[in-house]
Amino acid sequence: MLQNISPGELQSAQNALDFAHTLVKDWHTHSSSGKPVTDEEKKARADEIAGRLRSHQHWLSHSKSIKMDDLRAMRLKVTDYTGEGELGDAVQRYYTLLQMTFSSNIYKVIETPVSQIYRFVASAAAPMMQPGTPQAQTAVVQVRCARCGHQAEVQANLQVARPLEQGKIPFPADNRYTCPSCGEVTHLSPVRRQIEAQTKRRIV
């Protein structure tokens, strides 16, 4: 049976066991009676918690998140950091920063002195110049919404105004593309600078 189990799965099971024992190592008295907790009780409780945490029949998926209500149902005491003022705010901002860094195509994150996080999304692909000479009159940018995945083609007119091609939308004058599906705003300022530097012509 062990031949069909990966080393990672074995380590995951061991981690669950170790985590359960860590949870109860500081358990000294019963909250209901105030009586001291014996070593046997600690071991039994640790095994109970570990068994629940590693139960595939209960969680069904390795990637399933374990919520506070799940832990409370296991009779574990949980501190809800969201009600801790500054701590809750700091954790939420840190979580947001991690999501922005690893779960999106953001390439620059700026944090101000007042800890407000701003983002610049690189959701626009490299501009595609229309076929022809380097004096092409338009550039087309494919923009994919970082929130919902909606895609659009933005037409940038170079130097002179031109009619929109079928299926294209105009390059926004304020460099802010708003997704028509979810309202997410994508900042296209870096794309404008790239196009203008590459073509040496201004977007109009």
C-alpha cells in the first residue's frame, strides 16, 4: 500500500499528527471542571484532532480550506483575529498582499506610509502592431481582467485619429480600462509608455 502513496502524502499525514500534538501541549486544565489534564488525556485528544484533520472521508479534498467553524466543531478554542482591531487589519492587508503577489499577474506593489496598498496590473499583453511598416498607425493591446478573466482588445491610435476596427475599443484617455463584466479597473499607463517609446509616436 505504501508504494501507492507519495512521500508528500506521508509527510502531510505526519504534519497533521504533529500539529495536533502542538495544539494540546499547553492544555493544562479542563475548561468545564478546572481539573488538571493528564498526559493520557492530552495524547487521546491529540490523536482525536489529528484523526479528524487527516480524514479524507470528512474533508473530501486535500485543498479544502478548514474554517474557524470547523475547528470549533472539533471543540478547539479559536481566536478570531478579525475582531482584534489593528491585528486584524494587519493580517488582512498582509493576506491581500500575498494574493496580489502570487495569485495575479501584478508586477509592482507599492505600500504608502499609511499602509494603503496600491497595485499596477500587468494584465495587458505586449502591444501588437498592425501588419505593415514601422510607421503603423495603430497598436492593439489585449487586456485580460485580473478579477474575472474577461478579455478585450484595445486600439491605440498613433499620432492621428482613426476609426475603430471591428471588435476593438478605444484606448482610454485616462489610461484606466474598466472591465464591462465586473468593474475591475486595469491601469494601462505602463502600456501607453511602452507603445509611445517603441513607436516614438503619441497615442491620441
